[in-house]
Amino acid sequence: MVYNSLSPFFHTRYSDLLQALEHSFVERFGLAGREGSFVVKTVKGKRYWYFQFMDMDAGKQKPVFIGPDSDEIRLAISETKETREVVRQLSSTLSISGGFVFPKSSGRILASLGDSGLFLSGSVLVGTNAFLAYQNVFGIRWKSVATAMQTTDIDFAQFTRFKIGVPLDVSNGIRDALSAIEAHPVWKTLRPKDPPWTFLIRKENFSIEFLAPLIGPDENDYPVPLPWTGVHAKPLRFMDFLIEGAFHAVAPVSRSAILVNLPDPGRFALHKLIVHERRPAALIGKKAKDLVQAGSLISYLSEKTPELLQSAWSDVRKTHPTWVSWMKKSAQKLPDPIRNTDIIDSILRSR
């Protein structure tokens, strides 16, 4: 086994916390869903609601305008107060029960960008942080080697084309959040006119990357605008496969939790097999991490929910048959117990 199972009690409390976050106004108020207080002020005879919290960098209370007094605002505030306490208690229970809590730096970044509405606009948490977040979804703790669990990056991916409707415009909130956490743009291209898609928090040496599916030939990898988030994203091959069918999940952070979007775990596992073979040989550390994460997920899913792997594999064979050769090469490098799973056997036997 590549994981340790947590108690059935953990599963119950995780489900309770997910439901509390999904069916409340907490996300509407961002940070107010976790800390601070609501205050009403009268200006020229009219009442207005504010959320007030301690700005640790400035060392003083900071008010954030919510809106004019109304039945709807009062209802939302009342429910937020009630839900906040529930979320705090359930988050504490998850931590005590052995659940994964995001470390200080990554947790702060996730909370700040989550507060800004990034996940409400459709962004999906990908990369190692998604792999870590699966632990709470499954009610387990990975026993993978340490290198597969470590990262100083947080990656977010989002479609640039939407089948139905338009994404929520959170551009002002995203810009404010990036400024508040002192995330500065970094240019990672030799083309001088390319806008940045990476932001670096220098004092913590932590980077944030915005990604999107690559449409068309590889030469179309110019950064694309995500106007509803106010940033640009780096187009990457296979990203559309990864983030199709993303779902809500809980990301516990310091003293509370936020709602995030995660990739379908079956797609995540097979995506790692594909990108492992496609990465340059010089990125040996990332290539090794790809295999460990793919193998861990395949081992768990094969035992618990093999239909997720089969569904993702069926989509690859049906719509992306040219990817199969890369997956086979990666699959041959997995340890024997994982190579003996039905999904890997199917991949290795495919033509």
C-alpha cells in the first residue's frame, strides 16, 4: 500500500465540511468566512455593512465595504457567522484526526486567491498541491517518498473557452490578492512582448503560475489572456484533458478551510504518465515526481474506485490515441505491484 487510511469518522467530518462550504454564503465573503467581524455604519442617515479584519502587515484594523443594509445582506451575514464557526470546528477536527493541512505559505496563498474568487471563476488547482489535496478527499495520507510531496509552486489552470455561459469576473479581486501577498510578475520567456503568467513571492521563494490548455500546434504557446481573472496564462498541451470534469473539494488551511476545484483523480493519474514521458530529460526531479504521483493514485484508485481510471483511459483511447505510446513508456517504469493493476495492464497491452 502507498497510503495509510484515516478513520471512517474522518470521512464523515470531511463530507460535513464540504457541504457547509458549498451550501452557504461563506465563499461570497471570502476572508470574512474565516475571521474578522461585521460592522454596520450609518452615513448620512443610511446604513452600510463592512467587514473588518486585522491587517497584520499594516498592524491595524482594515474595513472592507460589503454593501447597503438590506434583508439579503443581513441574511447572508447571519448565515456566514453561523457557518464560520461550523467550518472552524470541522477543520480543527480534520486536523486532529490526521488530515492534511496546507503549510503556512501555500495555505496563505490558496486562502488569499480563494477569497478573491479565483475558484468561483472556474480555476482548478493542479500539480503537486492537487496531489496533496486528494488525501482529504480520499481520507488517507500518502506514504510516497518526500520528493513527491514537496513543492514551492502553486499552479492554477483554467479553460479559455467555455461550453456554457461566461466565467465570473474576479479580476479586481485577483489583482488585489496578488498585491496583498506581494506576488510580483516574473517573465519566463525569451520573447520580450510576452506578458507574464508567473508571480513570485520573493521573501518566501514561492511562485504562482496560471496555466491554460494549448489549442492548435505547439507554436501557439503564447500567453493567453484570462480577462475575468486579470492575468495571463501559459498554454500547455494536455491541460484540457486534465481539468475536464473538475470537482469541488476542501482545502484545510490555518484554523479554517476553503473550497477549491480539483482535477478528476483518474485524469490526474494518466496525465502524469503522459507528461512524464514528454518532459525534457534535464528535469529529472520533476520526471521522478510524475511517476510517484501517478503510481500512488493508480494504486489507490485501482483498489477503491477503478471506474475513474477506466473512464479516463477510455477518453484517451477514443479522443487522443496518439498519447497511448507515451503512456506505455511511462507505465513500463512503474513498480511491479502497480504494473499488475488492471489499468496498467490494459495500457501496456494496447496498440
